[in-house]
Amino acid sequence: LAKTTQPISMDSYEGQEVNITCSHNNIATNDYITWYQQFPSQGPRFIIQGYKTKVTNEVASLFIPADRKSSTLSLPRVSLSDTAVYYCLVGAYSGAGSYQLTFGKGTKLSVIP
Amino acid sequence: GAGVSQTPSNKVTEKGKYVELRCDPISGHTALYWYRQSLGQGPEFLIYFQGTGAADDSGLPNDRFFAVRPEGSVSTLKIQRTERGDSAVYLCASSFQRGGHGGELFFGEGSRLTVL
């Protein structure tokens, strides 16, 4: 399974753009990159998923360079409610055929007023 | 409800007891996952169901843990002879995707298990 590395924590002021970079050097050809957000006492929530180049939705953008060994989650104009833990995942098929997502420790984002 | 429902939300038990945790996935989702999350850690994969069958149980820590999904919908995670180290939040997730790139997992709010 591909291993991911991301910063343990980040601080940002309200209204700023936040970029969280994740490295996944041994990503496989068929792997997609997925980001989840988790608030305290809640389950993770899907943010965005991509394979290459750039993906954008109503809440975030995901930038993936050509070599796919890293990815950057971009949150535009963060607010206090964006304070959460953000997980970068690279999915892989296990030997038993399931698409197994492996969560790391994530990046704890703190948004400051 | 529209989301993944997990019960109980909190369970306190004594060491050595048996517990069951229930997950009711989103209607129509064929894939169901159980994860376990300890304080300060990311969720840890336990088991994956596709329909009624456990397609991948490689994450179950030992034979005290077992899960079933007899009708391909509701799933129950069963823990025998609980130990203090089993204390964690147990998360259930469901998905439309059977294969492909995995798609989006929809998580419940979890069942917090405390073993005294």
C-alpha cells in the first residue's frame, strides 16, 4: 500500500488560502488520491478525489503534478469552520480484492480569527 | 435516515465482556467498511464487505473480532472478551463502488467503545 506523508499541523488566519501538501512517492499506476476532512466526534467526510492534473469542486481544489508523487489540497478563503483534521489517502487494492484506504495521522488545520 | 447510522453511539463495558456494534449503511450501498480510530490517530481499516460476504478481513487484529452482514445491508461488529486496548471509536462507512477507484466513502459518526 502506498504510504503518505503530510504535515502534522498547520495554522492559518481566516480568509487566507490554505495549501496542504502530501507526498506519496510509491503511488501505483491505478491509484487515485483522495482527501477527507474530519471534525471532532464525527466520521471523516469526503472532500475531493483526483488522478492527475487539477480537480476542482465547490469546496476545494486538488493539484497533482505529472509524476503524481505528491498532491496539494487547496482550500480557498478558509473560515473558522474549516478547523479540522485533513487526511490524504492513496487507495490500493488489497490481495483480497477490496479497495483499501489507509489513513495516516492527517494534518490538523487550525484557523485563527 | 439518509446517512450511515451507527449504534450505540457510546458503549462502556468491563474487561472480558462481549459487545456488538451495529451499522446501518446508506440504502443501496453494496460496499461496507469497518474502521477503528484511537485518540490522535487516523482511522485503521478492519474489514470490508461486498454484499453479504467479507471480501477482506485482513485488518481484524485477532480472532476476538468478527463481523457479519447477513442480508447485505446492516452489519454487526462483534468483539469477544474485550480488553482495555480495544477502547476506540469504531467507524462504519459505506459506498456505491465495488471496484474502480474506490469512489467516496460515507462514514457514520462512530461508536465509542470504552473498556474498563
